[in-house]
Amino acid sequence: LASMDPSTRPSLTYGRTTFVYYDVQTRMPEAAVPDVKNKSWTLSADIVTTHAEHGVIITQGGLFGGWALYLAEGKPVFCYNMLGLTSMELRGQQVLTPGKHTIIFHFEYDPAGGTGKGGNGTLLVDSAQVAEGSIGATVPIRFGFDEGMDVGEDTGTPVNLDYDVPFDFTGDIQQVVVSIG
């Protein structure tokens, strides 16, 4: 069966639920990356820091719709941008200590289902919750025609104006796993 979402046809990812990325991968088109729209999903990033690192770990889309996980002054941040109309940000309050860390963002989609609904996001560092918040509405169909997914930097427009592109990650990304469902 083909994907029912016309934004991802032809789909290289239809039916897959787990995707693994390594530093640096850029400009991956929307049809070749996980379709996180209208469903629950989780991303898990294994990184190594030596000091107050900064930069994009993974991002999809940009200023007119998308999401990003990054470090700002050593603190983890997840931002979701709803078509440039609203945005939600989850920000950890503690600078990551030097060493290996696992940062997880989990999004629980509205159980009522449908397209463009909201849900609840949770940000964890090394299994401890550091932030939680509600996303009122989500991008229903496509993040953008000219924005892709990037790991280790942002090659398009930023997801918010808190950083300037390319905002290269200064630590070491061991792997990023995106899981659907």
C-alpha cells in the first residue's frame, strides 16, 4: 500500500518505525525521513559533551513549520514551530555535565486522532524529566517544500530565532534514533 499522505509520495519510509542517524547528515528530503505528523513519536540522541556545548542535534523543517532538538549554552532545548503561527519550547534548566548523555523527546499525540491535533511533549536527559509541555496544534501535512531534516547542523532556516544557521553542534553526536508510535 502507498502512504495516504500525499506529501510523502513516493515514500522511502512507509511502514518503517525506527530510523537511526549519525553526525553529520543534512538536507534529507521529507519523503526520505520519518513521518512524525499526526502521530506519537520519540527521538533519542546519544551525545558526548566536554563543556557547555551548543548547536543543532537534529531538526526538520524551519521557520515556517518544523521542530528542532539542540543545545543552547549547554542546556537541552526542543522547539516545535506550528507553521510560523505558534511555537512551543521545552528547555532544560541545567547545563549538561561533561560526558555521555542521552536526550529524549517524546511526543504523545492527541488520543482523539485526526490531522493537525496537538499533544504533550516531554524532554528527558539521562532518564530524568527536565521539561514538559503541551503543543496545541501540529503541522498536519508538510513541513516545507525546501526544508529537509538535518543532523548536526541546520542547513535551512532556523526553527526559531533563538539561533542562527547553521548552528553546528560542537559536541559529538554518537547517534540519533527517531521512533514512530
